Amino acid sequence: MINFSDILELQDEFITHLSSERGYSKNTITSYKHDLKEFIKYCTEIGVDTVDRRTIRNFLGNEFEKELKSRTVARRLATIKSFFNYIVRKKDLKDNPALQVKTPKTDKTLPMFLSQQLVEDLIISPILRYFFDSIMIIVSGNKRTLTNHFLDKENRKKLSPDLEENIKKLKDALKKKCKNHSGFTIDWLRSEWIIFYTNVKKVLNDFFPKKTYNVPKYIECLRDISIIELFYATGIRLSELAELKIRNVDTKKYLLRVTGKGNKERLVPFGDKAFLAMDNYLRANKRSWNSESLFPLFMGTGIKPVSYRTIQRKVEQYLNLVLELEEDERFGSHERFGSHERLGPHMLRHSIATHLIDRGADIRAVQELLGHASLSSTQIYTHVLPEKIKQVYKNAHPHGK
């Protein structure tokens, strides 16, 4: 058994230990704090002096009654086990009751990923989003109505057949620019905005006030394009991207120096498109690769780094925009991706891993690229494309046919 007083005494010290000695990331520390808070809250409510195996099992049962996912409950138990191991060492105890509690079985879900075509559409989606937003601000009296018309294909047709044609022209121009590998500069965006604004104003003239003109946030647009390009080019985590500084980018060798879980550093390669996107963004933001090396690569307000939550929210918005705008069968339905909780930066991480393995990349190279400590974390991507693996087997194995 563990004395509840020891739990209260050592909880803060344990968190400090995880941060300073174990080198855990901020996100991981936050998860540990939350798990311990919930466990201590439960123990306080039932009024225990000591914690044994039964107490822990009852706590897990209580969490399941809240309809939490088994993965979340399993993480709660992992936190308790780790904390109790720390208490046992500190207090020189012989018994850790948490070790006697079995971990709940978790559902093994396959990672959701984007097709390569959807990734290309996602890269240009910030331009569509900022252009659409600017039109909406101009016609602010009808903002909600116009938003619905832009995001729904049938509504766009009802509003004006010419509107759909203008959106198609803009998307074609963006995709052509993207494929030509020439990147999006601020001057090019300005010229495309003028064309789009002029054409849309013709077909939606009744919505437009006579003297109002609005300009998209070009720099934020280029920043978001760069973020998406870098996510897909490297497969790095949200926390790794948000903490990048200009000095972490080797522009000669095309390598990123990122700090992953457990404070482990690794070098991650990127390609021409990602470099061009970052370079265009820095130029538009009046920065360069020779700027102060401690400046964040992606900026929010002033010289502060863009926040984790902003990146998360933006990528979710762009994914939703792409999935709502596209109804072509080759893209699949929006429902294919399940709940909106699964739409976010991690989907791009899943996508690059899936696409690399689909093209024959060595699984250990993919493991190194993603910064997985265990190969088992990478192996899940081999289950995503079973037909591809079957074809490789048939072609490579002597008895495969």
C-alpha cells in the first residue's frame, strides 16, 4: 500500500523529475499532471488514507463510467504506475500496488491518412481560405449566408453558376503554380487576389457594398502554406514544428534539427518545395535565413512563435475546407475520416509515413524520420495498404503466385 500523504507530498517533485531528469516534452508533462490530478481528486472524494490495488481498480472503473476511451484509461494507469515507482524508490518501500493492476485492452485503430491528391489540395487551401474570408468580410452583412454558399457546391451553383467557374479557375491556377514548383510569392498572391476579387464582384454584385475593399492576410497565408508543406515534407510532430527556430534549418543540406520526445535531437531532411515555401514566407515577413538565429521560424504576434493551438486549429480548418469543397469520387467522402477530432497535423504525419512505405521506403528509415523509439510504432503503417503489400509479396516471393 501507498500512504495518500506520500502521494500529496511527492506529486510536484515527481513532475519536476519528469521534466528535468527524464526530459519529457511539455505535452507529455501536461498529460501526466492531468492524470495525477484526476486520480488525487478521486482519492480525496472517497476519503482514503492508503491506496492499494483495489483503490486503483475502482478509479479505473470510475473513469470508464465517464465513457472515456480505453486508451485514455490505460494512459491514466501508466501514469499511476510510473508515479508509484517513483514513490517506492523515494520512500524505500517494498510494494507497488499499481504493478498488480492489468492494463485495459485498447482498440488498435489504423491511422487515417490523406491521398496524395488531397495533400496537394491541402497545400493550396490557405489561399482559398484567406481569399474566401476576405470576400466574406467585404459582404459582412451576409457573412454566414455567403460562407454556406462557398462551402457547399450545390449552394454555390444556385447562387451563381459563374461563381463556381471562378472558384474553379482560382483552384486551377493555384494547382498549376504548385506543380510548377515555383512557389507562392506575395506579389503573385496579390495579382491572383485582384483577379479573383474582380470576377467574384461581377457575379455577386448585389452582395458587395459600393466602397468597401478588403485585402487578404498574405503573410499569414504564406506562413500556413509553409507549415503544411513542412509537416508533409518531414512528418515532424506538432510540438517539434512549433518550437523550430531559424537556426534549426540547414539551408545548404536541406536538414531540420528537431528536438523530439525525451529531448532527443534528430536530423530530418526536407525537399525543394518545403524550402521554397519557408523562403517565400520569410521574405514576405521581412526576415531572412541570416536573421537573428533565435527567432522562431513561424511567428504569431510580433516575434513570438505561433502557438500550438493556432497551428492545430488552422490545419483542422484547412482539412475541413478541402473535404467540404471536394466531392469528386477519387477523394472519398468526408465521413471516411470519422469525427473531426481526427483531423489535424498528425494526419499529415500519418500521410507521409503511408506514402513513403507505399513507395517502397525501408521501414527503419521511416522510423528514424518520424522519431519513433520503437519499430512497433512505425509498423502500423504497413497495415494501412494491405493490397499494396499483397502485390509486393506476389512479385517478390518465389511462391507468391
